[in-house]
Amino acid sequence: MSDLREKAPVARHVRPEPTGTEFASVPVVDIEAQSVSKSFGDTPIFSDVSFRLVRGSSTALVGANGVGKSTLLRCVMGLIPATAGGVRLLGEPATGVRKSDLRALRARIGLVSQKHNLVPRLSVLSNVLHGMLGRTGGPRHWAHGFAPEASRRAAMEALDKVGLVHLALRRADRLSGGQSQRVAIARAIVGAPEILFADEPTASLDPQAGKDVMDLFMSLARENGVTVVFTSHNIDHALSYGDRVLGLAEGRKMLDATAVSLTASDLRGLYD
Ligand SMILES: Nc1ncnc2c1ncn2[C@@H]1O[C@H](COP(=O)(O)OP(=O)(O)OP(=O)(O)O)[C@@H](O)[C@H]1O
């Protein structure tokens, strides 16, 4: 993979012009969860989870297998309904709203989920272009042969960020697990999201590729102001790439601290 930090950002997303009433030092809250709880049937997964994450920050969500990290991400994104509580994303309510409003909000958010969900018979490039469907609404983004030139260029830049330009025309079902993971990441960032949720983004990557992906996320946060939330079982990644670490255990938020204030053994405690 090329050195990601030397490359220009995929695309700079447009933020509203300052109104003149805010001060540069006042952080903007992009993600706000208020007393979010989730049960599946009679089984509670977590309850009363609250946090506020500011624009351009990177947050690691950690905890043992099955504690509810993915479920919390899905609730926060509105992919599944929370049992109780409320969420605001980018200043807009994301719970208790019409599906059409949620769709518009989701188009501003990128997701890398554990299942890559690539379309197997389509090319890598077409799969990356699918990340622009929500934004442009254009069916021409379904297959790369029909996509506008500017979109194809953005998709190639996203592939360059994950070191896969050379595989642009390969069918998705001919990729290794790690390559599929990187295509899913390119698809998540091609639309210049303002928030990026990533569920175990380095799970199927070798250590160097995992480091490159986390460096890419950090550059999106630092250079483009993207608000990044990632889950990880990798304690080093959580401490090195999270400005802040949220930990789930025993069905509640057990840890919420800046990464610099934590040691590896603080995080290991969550897994005991
Ligand atoms: N749709 C569902 N219906 C019922 N139970 C579910 C559903 N989705 C998840 N669960 C359960 O909720 C719990 C939390 O799962 P989740 O995948 O959120 O955990 P996780 O912390 O992300 O785990 P991992 O680290 O292994 O990815 C698990 O016991 C899981 O079996």
C-alpha cells in the first residue's frame, strides 16, 4: 500500500459556512447518544449508554466478544431501532424520525461493517461507486461503465487510498478477505462522509495493512474533519488511534476516557 499520509484527501466534504456566531475553540458535537438501551426480545444487551463525540475526533469502542459493540454502532446509525434513548447525528435527530429523513442523514455517513456485502459479480470499481449511490441518487453509479467521469475518478482515488488501484477491474468474488475489506473501506470513504463508523475495520488484514488503514482513518479525521468511530479488539490500535476510548462491559458503558489517560491494562480489564 502506498504511503497514505502523502496523498491528497479523496474529496473534501462541504461543511456549512460559519455563521459568525460560533468560536473556533467550541467543538461541534457530531454524534450524541443519550441513554441508549437495546434488548433483543427479553434479552438486554446494554442499557443507558450516553456519549458525545466531537467533529474530527477518533473514538475506539472496545469490549469483549458479544458485549454489544456492533449492536451499539447499528443503533447509533439507525440501522436497528434502540429499545430506549435517543441519538443525534450531525446535529439532526436520528431516532424517531421518518425513513426519508434518515436516508438523507445516512448519505452523509460512511459505514464499514464486518460483513463486506460486496456485489460478487461486479468489478471492484463498481462496488466502490456504490458508496456514492446515497449521495448522488444516480443509478448510473451501479456499474462503472455508466458512471460519470468525476465519480469514476473519485472511486479510483478511494482505491488508491487503500492500495488497490491495480485491482479496479477485478470481479469482487475474485478477491481475498483482506482485499474485500479494503474495497469495503474504499466504498465507505468515496462519498466523503462526515462521520465514519467502522466495525472491526482491520479484522481480516495483516498487521501492516491494518496499520495503513488506521493511519488512513486518522488522516481523514485530522485533515478532513471526519468524525471516526471504530470498534476493535486490538488494544494497541484503540490506544494509538483513538483520541477517546469507550468501553462496554456487563451491559453498560464501563469506560469513557481519553486514550492518553489509559494504559493497556486498563483496557484488558474490560475483557476479564
Ligand atoms: N439480530 C439479533 N438478534 C438477537 N440477538 C442478537 C442480534 N444481533 C446480535 N445479537 C446478540 O447481541 C449480543 C451482542 O452482539 P454484538 O455483535 O453487538 O457484539 P460485539 O461486541 O460486536 O461482538 P464481537 O466483538 O464478537 O463482534 C450477542 O449476544 C449477539 O448474539
